[in-house]
Amino acid sequence: MGWLALLVLMGGALALAWRLGLPRPLWTMLGAALALGGVGYAWQGRPMLAASAPAPRPDPLLDNDALVELRGQLMGRYGGEAAMFTAADALARSGDKRTAVRIMLAAVGGNPRSVPYWTELGNVLFAHDGYQMSPAARFAFRRARTLGPGDPAPFFFEGLAWMRAGDFAKARVRWRRALALTPADAPYRDAIAQRVMLLDQAMTMMGQ
């Protein structure tokens, strides 16, 4: 089947070249490229190799050391809560977003007044729902803000979600609120302030 597909591809490419009326020199180059592809397939192709599921790749929007460090500073690195949302985050970054959501739903069910749990539930729901602020993600972030009105974490991570969803105006509102709630001597204040500044600059350049 591999060779058949290759022959069909070559025939289709040559027919398209003829239909478009390409000059003869380009025909020669096209034929050489197709021949080189055939040689490569003959050399490295393994059509009898059994199929297997692809290995999950790191999620580029979640697999970020700087954000992992910042989250640890905002929501803690130790204790039961930290262990739970760290596990959920690791699952989400590896591609298993459904299990990450289930873990955080169970965590919220066991401790419905935990600001970190609701915040992380918002994070994993946002990732699970295609990096869109779905009603479920909005509810989780809103619940986190309601339970922790003086905690910068839910405001910061909701702002991050809005930014990734493309709504910079809402992201700026949340990030400015997170910065206002951050103590002057907090180790993470500079990280939040820098993001606010960069977002402001980006929106100014876009005329917003």
C-alpha cells in the first residue's frame, strides 16, 4: 500500500504540473524531487511496522518553568493542596487534560472552599476546553475570586487564561487587580508587574 500511495502521489503531481502548464525545467526538478522521495521511502520506509499511538508531546501553553515557579509562589509548594494541583497540572501538560479535570473536580468536592483548588480547576478546564474561556472555566475562576477576594492567584491565572484566549482587555483588568492585591515585599510581585507592563505595551502597540 505504501508503494501504491507513492505512485498515486507521483502521478497526481505530474498531472497537476501538466494541467498548470509548468515549463520543462520545473518538470525535471519535480521528477527529481519525487524520485528522491521514492529512494528515501525505499531506504527508510517500514510499511509492515505495527501501528502505535503517538507519544504525548508537552503542551507548549502549559509546559513553562517560569509559570510553574510563579504558581508555586502564589499557591504554595507544599501540603495536600499543592500536591493535588501539581499532579493535575503535570497531567494537563503531558496531554491528559481529561484526567486533570477529574482530579480537580474531586479535589473541589472534598474541599469546596479551597481557593487554590478552584483556581487550578479553572486552569485545567481552560486547557481541556481548547484554550477557551468556557462557562465551566469562568465559573471556576469566579468561584475562586469569590472565596479569595484578597488573594492575587485567581485574578492572575484568570487573566492569563483571558490573554491566551485572545481577550487582552479582560486579561489586563485581572492582572492589574492581581498586582494591586500583591504585597510590596512578595517575591512574585516583580513577575506579575513585568507581565502587566508587557501587556500594556502590547495593547498600546495594537491601539487598544
